[in-house]
Amino acid sequence: MLSVVVELDRILKSSDPATAERLESKVWELLENIARPAATVRGKGRPPGYFERTFGAFRDEPFERPEQLPFEKREEW
């Protein structure tokens, strides 16, 4: 682990400012992704507790099917 830090420090010190800034930005992005709760990553970007909050949300809503529309008339083959 320490070797990664040493190598990153070496690269940052030897790079031009623009390159160093881009690399630093990427490292911060990776650190933020790692810091996210596991549920967010496994849930394909959904916040933790999403399914628990939405399950059964429409249970008290009436469910009625509308009238069937007439079939579309098409030309014969």
C-alpha cells in the first residue's frame, strides 16, 4: 500500500501542473466512489433504503383497468 502512495507522490511531483491536477482529480473521484455506501453501488446507483421506502407505496391506490380499445383494422395480406 505504501508503494502506491510513494509512486503517486513521485508522479505528482514530476508532472506539469495540468497533468498533476488531472491525476489528483481522478484520485479524488476514486476515493469518493469507494466511500459511497455499498448499497448505492450494488443497487445500480439507487440511494440506500430506496426499495424499503417505495415497496407498497401504491397499496392504497385503486387499480382499475380501462376499457379495452377496439382492435386496429389492417389490410389483408
